[in-house]
Amino acid sequence: METIRQYGLEQLTAADEQEITFDRHLRWCRETAEDLAAAEREGWRARFDAVADDLRAALSRADGHPGRRADAHHLALLLARLAFDRNLIGESQQRYEQAAALADDPAPALRQAASVAACRMRGDDAYRLWRAAADAAGDTTAAARDLATATTTYFRKAGAFAQLPPRDEPAALLARARQLAGDDPAAQAAVALADCAAAGYAFFAEKSGDAASRMSTLAERAVDLARRLGDPLAECAALFALTGAHRRAGDEPAAAATARTRVDLLDPLPLTPDVADELIDALLIAAATSIAVGDLVAARRCGRRLRDLPLLAEAGHVATSRILMADALAGHTADVIAASGRFLDGWAQAGHPPVRNLGPVVAAVAMVHDLRGDRTARDDWLAVLDRLGVTAEDRSGYSPAFEAIALLHHGQPALALERLDAPGAWRTGILMHWHVALRVEAAVLSGHPKAADLLAEARPAAAGNRIAGALLDRAAALLDDDREGVRATAGAFEAAGCPYQQTRTLLLVPASE
């Protein structure tokens, strides 16, 4: 009880034993934390929970005492690591930043704090901390790596920023990183990765074949430099760039294969903050690229891994993001409804940050409610898009496809076709193949006079996507009034993990006909 604590402190002070007792307590806390960090075996979490408040109290007292600065720094690092391993990643970031403030050389702790912030999808914090690490490192090759990583963070985590800094800022950081890198292989690899990130941004600004080709060249160079280092983490980061290059070139199957390689590279590594950040991203991208090629079985597998990752216990909106989208497209309605609550809770716990890249997830949940006929719930979820800061341009990459699925479900193919053909509707992104195939189905079902031409045009555009291919096969059979051909596509949907379209196939041509 607080009254007993206060009384005890008064007695220690009166006996002139307060400082020596605090020193003994600090020493015990250090030894206990060191033992926990060294062991981390069965039962360590319960032991940590039992002493965590002691460690925090000792650190709080030591932090403000000049004579205990070194002990406070060491204890802050230990508590940061233990908090991370205990999945208290908000506290972990705080403790790494505290350790940096207590250190003669703050750069190592700042780098760890930046990686933890990235795990939390706090783009602003990660960017700030990488820049702070560079400042602390001075004019060194280590600073070049930090500046290059800050640049990469700006582009890779752009959707996780509350407020994105001016566009010329990362360009200046990258220029300085290039100056400092010299002949250092690790610094050169970091700069090459930042070049790829900047090129990815340029692609969306230019959307030209030259931009896509330039990005592929840069990505291949980044992978080559990373592999020379013999560092699987650096290679995984470079493969992220190569995945993006494949996608910009329109080669979704190659992107999906590269994304899977990233996950395979990371699986054997210990889950440190930098590895965890890369693993979360690798699973996010692997799930997304699996959706892009119509492999919902693989997408759901990656989505479940994300959902069940203990590190994301404090970030339910991130943890559920991919499984929600994959389940929505597959037709696992009950699972979507159940997981969407955790999504909203996690987003609320994070302070409702404007995370625009979660827009497709929210649109997918809205579609599920639309399929169920619950327009009120659908509109509530569409309102979340606005709160996420999602722009009309953002939505054009995925909303037409989700809306078309619902409109087709409700027997409104002409309206679905109109929505898919609306000005500004992209035919890029992970739902590109879906968009193209749904457009053909809407044209066939609405009796569009050019449905056959649209079907012929769509075949090469949707190549490599199992579900889009089955949608086109079904549309072709419907166009030819081939009922057996329509029914035959049900097996393809089942194999691709899409029971919704499998069921829809059988409803389009009942067995009794």
C-alpha cells in the first residue's frame, strides 16, 4: 500500500539508509534483468511480470541521479529488450529512447528504438529516430546507413506517417548519405535500397515504362550488394525493392514469388526489433501479392501468421489487416465480422492514426456488410475510410472492385460495369486482375454488345491470377450459354480458396437446369 511505502521511505531517510538501500535495489534489479535476458526460457514471462514494476521503479530513480547514470543506461537497455520480447513494444520504444538519452553514444539505442517504432507502424517516430541516430553518429559511414534508412522509411512507411515531411527532405538526406557512404559495402547497400524506394515513388509520379525499367535495374543492384554482405536481413530489405519492381513491371507472379522468398529468409532469424520489422512487412507484402495472383490460400496463411504474431498484440488493426481482406474476398463472412472488431479496437488503441494504406481493408469489410444486406454497417465502415485520411485517388485503386462484387451479388451488373469503368478507376494495384475480370463478368451479365471483345482483351491482362482466370472462364461459358462450362469453374474457385465465387457459380447455373 502507498501509505506503507511512504512510511518505509520515511524510516529509511530517518536512519540515513535511503541511498544505500536504493543502490542495493538497483544492483538487484540489474542482476535480475540480466538473468531474465540471458535465460528467456520456459516461465521467464511470469518472472518478468513479477519484477517489472521493480525494474521500472529502480530505473526511474536512477535516471535522475548523476552517479547512477551508467547503471540506469544498462538497465534501460535490458528493460527495453525484455519489454520487446514480452510484446510490450510501446514501452520497448520508450525504454530504448530513454537508454539513448543516458548513453555517451546514443546511436545504437536510437537505431533499436527506430526499428521498434517501425514495428508499431509509427512512421513519424521511425523517421525521426533514424535521423537522430545519424546526427549522433557524425560524419561516418554509420551515419550514411542511418540517413539512407531514414530515406527508405519515408517512402516505405509513407502510409504510416501522421504527417509526411516535405518531399525535398528525404532527397537531401539521401544526397548526404551518398557523400558519407564512401566505399563501405553496408553503407552502399543502404544507399542502393534508398534509391529503390525513391524510384518507387517516382514511378507513381511518372507511370512510364522508363521509370519501371529504372526501378528494376536499381532493385537488382540493391539485391546484389546485399547478398555480397552475407546479411539475410539486408537481402530481405533489398528483395522488398525487387518485389516492388516486379509489380511495377506488371509481373505479379514474380512479385509473389519474391515476397515468399523474403518470408523464408527471415523465418530462421531470432526476432530482434529489426528482424521483427522486416518480418511484419514481409508477411504484409506476401499476403498482398498472394491476393494479387488469386491465391487466397497463401494469402490467408500469411494473414493468420500476422494476426497471431504476439508482437502485434498492441496493434490489432495491423495484425488483422491482411486476414480481413483475404477472408472478405474468399467469402468467410463470419470470420471477417469477428476480426473487424479487433481491427477497430487496435486502431482506437493506437489513437486513430490516419493510416491511408489500411483503406483496402476497411473497404473489404464494408463490402462484406453490403453482401449481407446490412447497409448501415456498410456505411459505418465507409465512414472509417474518411477518418483514415483516405483520398478519392487512393480509393480508386480498390473500391470499384469491392463495390462491383457487391453489385453483382445483388443482381446489378450494369451498375457494376459503370462503377468499374468510372473515370479515375485504376486498373493497377493488387486488385488489378480482379478488376479486369469482374468488368468482363459485369459486361456479360448486363448484355453489353462488346462483352466478347472485353473478354478477349482481358485474357492476357489477367494472366497468372487463378481466381481472375476462373472468373473469365465462367464469363466465357455464360456468354456461350454453356452451363456445364460454368459449373466446371466451381472447382477452380475451390482450389484457389474462394468459396464465395464457388457458391456464386452454382447459383448462376443451378444443378436442376
